[in-house]
Amino acid sequence: MARVIRFRNQLTAMYLFKKIADLRHHLERINRAGKTIGFVPTMGALHEGHASLVRQSAEETSCTVCSIFVNPTQFNEATDLVKYPKTPEKDIALLLDAGCSVLFIPDVAEVYPDGQRSALHLDFGYLDQPMEGAYRPGHFVGVAQVVKRLLDIVQPDQLFMGQKDFQQFAIVQHMVTKLALSVNLRMCPTVRETDGLAMSSRNMRLTPAQRALAPLIYQTLSQAKANMHDQWPDALKSAAMKALSVPGMEPEYFEIVDSRTLQPITIFEDHDMVVACTAVRVGEVRLIDNLILKTM
């Protein structure tokens, strides 16, 4: 059964589903009407970055579906799963305001019924090995598993994902191509606070002092872009790691990679699109960010 939610005095409504069968029944009617479906998968604790994905989908498709599901198979640190923030009332209000048509909030047993929790067997080549793959073993197997499962459930025409998780986007893009999935994957720009910090659900775990320090991540990425015409990639990487190594911050990596292969580069001119990617621990909170340094 669907729950219909309205925000303030809006005439539009959002349908909330918890069961796959009910969601599929609703979406099949949308399909039969010849309308297009956009999909934004999330783990909740939503912010303006998520809202921008929903708005983009609402502009380009007839029906926008958003899922909130904290996927246990992509957490390699048990404490991260336990501490992941949950703000359901705030999330619902944000989605309504952004133009979401359908909200899907399943429990774990609904997404992974008996016999369907096995990992997705797909060779990612080098894509899942560097950066996040090195520091979060098994993470991308869980990501691919849940995205494939949700795509099978929602069967959208378009899938909207944020640039902030660039390596995740590359993994999902690889999966869509290899499995010949009938969905158009869209990467939407990172949404930032006024001081440059990439919006993230993890930001709410920062103390005031840590929050004041965190914008250094984007400043360092921007500095690398400003200096890319005067320095080699290795020199930019070394300078960035040094800049991020200040009291209260611990950089795990700062890599300058080819956008398609995620391989580190040595010469900018040999690559069409280059991205700087980093992960930094600010206190106990692990933040990731990236910046496109070069495009065709």
C-alpha cells in the first residue's frame, strides 16, 4: 500500500512505498502511460546535494523515484554503519520540496530476500582497486550489488548520481555498460557549501572546530587545478598531501587520475579528462572530494 504525503499546502503529492510489489504496481501504471522514470538512490540523511539530483530528474523525467536504504553490504567499518545519521522527517520534507514523485523506503529483508544477498559477480578490472577500493575493501562490491538490485526493482529510464562520489560513478558506469542495462546514467555536479566544502551526510558529525577546518580539502583541490599548467602531477600530489597534513586532519590519499581508467597520470596532455580525488580524515570523520582538472 502507498502512503500519500503532502507538504504544507502544495497540490502535488509524493507516494511512499515500503514493499517492492506495491512500488512496481504503481510504476507499471506510469510506464503504461508512456511516461519516463528518473531514479535517485540514497542512504538518507539528505542535503542540498541530493535535492539537486531530484530536481534534475524532475526537470527531465515524468516521475522521479528516490530510494532511502542504508545498505549494510557496502560498509566495511561496522561503526560507520551504526553511526550513519538517520533523519526521516527532514528527508521527506526535502524530497517533497525538490519535486520527488515517489519515495521507496524498504527494509533490508525486502531488498535482500533469502537467496538474493550474494555478491554481484562482475570484474571491475582496476576501477575498484585504487583510492576508496584500497581503504574500503569490499565497498564497491556492495555498492554495485545494491544499485543493480534497486535498478531491477525501479527499472528507471535515467539514473542520477553525484560527482562527489566519482569513483562510485565510474564503478556504476562500468556495471551499466558490462551488463548492458537499459538505463541512462547521469553524473550531476557536486553541490558545495559557501566555503567550498562538498555537501555530505557525514558533515553533520563534524564538531564546530572540525567544520571550520574541513574547507581546506576543496581549497587544496582548487590549488592543484590552479597550478596544473606549471607543475607535474606528482609534484601537485606531493604538495596537496603536505597541505592537508595539518593538526586535526589526516589525508589518506590525493590522486590525479584519468577519469575513465582511474589510473594515475604522469602527463596531463596524454589524457582527455583528468580528475583529482582525495580522502581526508577530519577527526574521526572521513570525507571524500574530487575536482575535474581537465576536460576535452
